[in-house]
Amino acid sequence: MSVDEKTVRRIAHLARIAVADEDVAPLQGELNAILAFVEQLNEVDVEGVQPMTSVTPMVMKKRVDTVTEGGRAADIVANAPETEDNYFLVPKVVE
């Protein structure tokens, strides 16, 4: 598959990228090189290869799901200058 000048301009338009006339030809070459590489990757035999996210096996770190004290809102706002119903009161910033 190859990209022509019209397709390059359309891709640039869709991506909202301003491309000057003199930059179309180099960009066309780069896009064609990328597509050629993707076609090359399609030729690789991946039968029996499991998908992976890393080259080293990793296990996602998870915290233990335990019940905590909770309900300590009054302690959290105890040192605040101003509070109301366990919420911090701050001065109005936007008028």
C-alpha cells in the first residue's frame, strides 16, 4: 500500500496539522516507509505466541483490600481554619 499526495493532505487535515506544499513529498515518503514496515510485521509468524505487555513477566501490584477505621472526617478537618459540615471552607477565587 502506498500513500499519494492527496492522502497525505487528507491525513494532515484530519489530524489538524498544517503541512506546507514543500513538506508533502517528504511526509509522503515517511508515511510510505511506515506502512512498508507494518506490512513487513504482518509477515512474521506469531502462531502460538501469547500477547504480552512487557518482555519480562510482571504481576500487577495490588494493595490488600481491608476494612479501615474510616469516618474520621472530623479529625481530618480539625486543624483547618474554617470548616462547615466536615468540609474545608476556602475563600472565593472566581468572581
